Amino acid sequence: MSQADFAMSKIASYGDFGVNLRKLIDYFCHLAVDQSFLKKIKENDPEFRQTSYFNKIAWLKNETDNLYNPSYGDMIRVIFTKEFERGKLSDLVSLLSGRNFETKTYELEIQENTSKRLEKSLLEFVNETNFKRFIMIIKSAGFISSDLITSKMALNFAYIIYLKLREKNILLIK
């Protein structure tokens, strides 16, 4: 199992809240590649359809651009690095467990804070305006086809920077 798999398992362990976050990540990745997957969600997961998360990704039903189709590992890396300014996914698993890196203890407060921050960052990632403007910027830089992009990690890092600059109100495009 990869660190992203461990992180997804840990996220899902937070009861309904965590299960819905995990589904948000998973469903976003499926919808980015296959827009017809929305029909499967509607038919097979009525509980998720009733959440506010469903509405946050339903816009993908009309999205046909395949320039950036992140995997769940990509999404976790982007939201974690953007929100916590750390790169090792094993640190995310530790934070989701409540690890205090200074005292080397586990604290419920850290666990709860981590899940809230992760949700906030995840919602920024799947935000239609953020995602479409990021793609527009990549295309305006000349990368009009996924064939021109040799590293998905470079796109992940670019999206991290984009989201971080938006958070700090540094971007000129709003």
C-alpha cells in the first residue's frame, strides 16, 4: 500500500464525515476522467448525493478537458502540501492520527484540526472556479494537450502554488 492509500484509509476512519471526504476525493477523480460516472453515483450512492459535497463536484458532468486528471494520490498530495506545507504523505497519516511532532504524543485536538483543514483544502481543490482557472492558466502557458505534459507531479506542484497564491490574495486573476 502507498502512503496515499494509508491516508485514504485514515480519512475514511472518521465516521460519516471521513467516509464522505474519501468519497469526494474518489468520485472527483472518477468524474474527471469519465463524466458518465455521475449517473452511477446518483443510482448507487443516494447518501452521498444528499451531502453538500456532491454539489461541489457535480460540475464535472460537463467537463471534457483531459489536461489534468488527478488521481486520488495526486489530490491528497496537493491538498496536504498546500494546507500543511509538508510534502511527506506519511506526515499526513501521522497528523490524521493526532501526532504532535514536538512532544511525540497523540492528541485528539490535532486529529480534529487536521481533518477540518484537510476538508477546507479539499473543497478548494474541487472548486469549479479554481480548477477551471488553473487549467486556463496552464493552457495559456502553451500546454494545450496532455501530450505536452511529461510530469503530472509538475502539474500537481503548479496547482499547489496556484491555490496557495489565491489563498494569500496574490494572484491577479480572481
